[in-house]
Amino acid sequence: MSTDEHDLTELAVDRWSTADSPRLAELLTSLVRHLHAYAREVNLTEDEWASAITWLTEAGRLSDDKRQELVLASDVLGLSMLTVELGHRFSERATPATVLGPFHIDGSPDVPHAHDMSDGLPGTPLFLTGTVTDTAGMPLPHVVLDVWQADTDGAYESQVPEVDEARLRAKYTTREDGTYCIRTVAPLGYAIPMDGPVGELIHRTRISHFRPAHVHFLIDHPGHRKLITHLFREGSQYLDSDVVFGTKDRLIVPFTERDPASAPPPDGSKLTEPYLQAEYTFVLEPE
């Protein structure tokens, strides 16, 4: 049977409606309709579509277990944050979710309370302290906080080829009273990777390719909804232009400078230089 541009979409939708589950059929048929509508709206040419396929191929080629260029593409297009908003409609009391980002690595080491995950890396000492509670305000013991961040050069572990062990990432566990203490170094704002197809595309726009200073958290506790979020440093650059749209007012916290002579560090260590402390209560939504 011959087809033309007028009946091609419905024919494709009809074929993809045969998917083996109703949900998959819904996803694929809607995708076909929207892709075809986009092509018609912009009058997409064969050369432009070939360029897009080349771009996607290169993004896939760069992706591995440490770098996810396609996740980065989803992030900068705002799609990652949109799916977060759609899938994490928490109550007002719960800590808001944000994007996972392309640099999370599974299997971070379990470490004790107040462990220094910077392990001697340069930077201003930073203590993150607080409590994990449920939405009724009850402290939650034995909650695992999977924490990761960039260094003071803006590089994550996966971006440092010579590193073959955990670097600025660890799993902490709340104590019986729900409290936690994380020691690290203060992160800085940084540029997303610009050496791949995502960076090449951003270079052709006026989009800022920087993220504000932040620390990542993944908290997955039985009986509660998984929380993926950040803590952003108050006063950081790029809070209003975060390239992945992840900034939320409730996640911006002061990193307060303290003098160890008058305010001993929360881990009891002997510091001779000023340090920073940020306090935050994570509130988990019950399932």
C-alpha cells in the first residue's frame, strides 16, 4: 500500500499500537504523533535529521558507566527536571526533589558518622549536619544518605581518569536520633562537560553552561519515597541560571563560616583554620 505525508502518521501510530502492554502502546503512539508533528511544524529536512542522528550517535558513543552524555542532554533540555516534577509530587512538608545528574556512581563506600569524604583533597572544610525526619517530624534512624559532589576544580570522580577509587562520594547513616554529620570540602560552581555534542550545541546559544555550587544526595529509605536532591550554597553564582534547571529556593542553604577557636567543629576534630557548616533537615515522604 502506498503512503504519503497525510496518512503516514496514522499508519505508524496504528502499527505501534500493537505493543505488548497498554502503557508501552500509549508511550510509543504518542511519541510517533509528537515526532511527526514536530517534523511538520519545522519542515524538517533530511540533512537536518541526519545531523540529529549523528549528534545522538556521538552522545551514545561518549556514554559509559562514568559519563552519561545522554543524561546530560536530557538535563540541559529541561526534560530531566520535568520528569522529576511529574514523578515526585511530594507534600509541602517533604524536601523537594531535583535531578540526579550524569555523575552518580553506584556502590559508594559506607562510612561512619562525620567521616571526611574529601580524604585530604584541597578546599575549605565543610560540615553538613542535620536530621532526617518523616513528614510528621519524627526523626528517622538508620537512613542511608548517598552523597557525592565535585571538587574545587568542578570535577567529579568520573572526570578524573587517574582515579580508581571513591573520590568525594560516600554513604552515611543517620544515628538513632535521626542525625547525620558529613565532612567534606566546600564545592564551587562549575561548568558542565563542554567537550561533547551537548557542549557543542550549547556553544551555539547564549545559554550559561554553569551550575551553582551544590552537594548531591540520594536517600532511599524503606517505607518512604526515594528522594534525589541537592543542597545549594546560598549566594553562589548561577543560582538563577542553573543550566539543568535544578535550583529550588528550599534547597538553598547558608554555608556559615565558623572559627574553630570559639566554635569547635561538630566532629570534635582539631582545626586551626576557619570552616563552613550547613545545617539541613531532610523530610521524607511516606509511601
